[in-house]
Amino acid sequence: MNVRPLLCALLLAGCGLADEAQVECRCTPDSDLSLFPACAEAVLSGGSTGAVNPFAARLPDCPSGKRLSLLEPTRSEFVLFNIKTTFEGFSPVQYLDQLDEEFWFIPEPEGMDLYREVYQPPEGYAPERDTLWTTAQERTFAAGILDKERFQRAEFRRWYESTKDQRTIAEDGRSEVFYFPYELDLIPAAGGANQEIFGIKGRMEVELFTPTAENPVWSLRRWQDFRDPASAKRSWTEARAIFSR
């Protein structure tokens, strides 16, 4: 993700600084969002301030957190692996890196009806034509659900498995569609206001895309959700609505 640094005045504790000390630093995509939460909105939205201060370049970058070790997206299934890893590692910025610029999410009908105020489907809504949820909404969702102050752990009980799940490859080799069940439990952070495990379960169809088959760089372009009617757990559709408000 190409994000120019954003100036930010942040309170730093420790390192010989008084608790009330104001220290200016620049937010970057590598800034540790748990230590510098003010950077979250700037980094996820791709915003920047345009450096009004002529001495801005002398300011240090806000210290970075540990970047997750991800696979290079040279194969479509590596992107699916990375998505799972970024959820387990609570890394919203690296999660968004796995998505195509033209990403869109297709909600399952029942979950969409439960949260019509969030999805706002037009009259005569057609999933293949109307894009209710794109990268802009996904940024807000990622920041909301991948929050270490809210959850301490993400446990995947089911995700894509190559030996079990369906995969269709386009003739030109630039698009692959995967269809598989998902199940995820988000364990609440200790001492948080809500101590209920947030469970997600259903089936999903995702399309992975690469601009060229010769030197592929894959990303997730389309994600369609399907409810599990036998489960009391929420769908991805419901989770997106809940953590985007």
C-alpha cells in the first residue's frame, strides 16, 4: 500500500519522557497501531497532510510494530493463507494489502436484511451489478474487527483446504474462484466490557485475480458470503455490519 507519512502529535509514555510530554512523529503504514492508535485512521484511509511545516521531513517516523511474515502473492492460495494470517495477527493494514483495488463484497441476503441501514441495498438490488461494499467500507471493518483492545485472539476452525475444497481456474489463467466453508471465533480481550466470544460461520465464494499469468501477483477481487442456516453463529455479512458502525 502506497501511503505517504502523516504528521501526528502523540502522547508517548516511557523512554525518559514525562507522561504529559507531546512528541511529534509521522504516521506510516508500519506504525504500531496499538501504541499509536491516532495513526490508524490515517494509515487505513491512505490520508496525508501535505507537509505544511517546512521542517516536517526532520520528524521521526512513529515506531513500527512487528510486521507479520506473509507469503509473496505469487499463487492465488497464498493470498487466502495471508488473509488468515493477518486476522490471527490482528494486522488490518496487511489484510487490506491482500485486496484488489476493485474489491467488492457481496452480502448474504438474510444478514443484509438484518442490517439494511448499513448495506442500504437499492430497490431491485442485483448482486452481480450493484456494489454495496467496496474497499472504503472494508477499511472501516478491518480497523473495527482487528482490534487487540477488543479481542485477544482469533481462532480459525475452518478455512480453505486444498484437499477438500472446490477451485475453478479461468481459461486465461488470470482468475481463480474458491468455494469453501469458514468458521472463526474471536476471543475477547481480558478485562474488556464484552466477554462474549464472537463466532462467525458460513460458506464463501472468493475470486482471486492477477493482471498477468506470466509473472502473477494475486489479490482478492470478489468475496461472496453464504449463511449457514444450521448455525447460531453470525455470518461474515453480519460481522461486517457490526464492526463498521
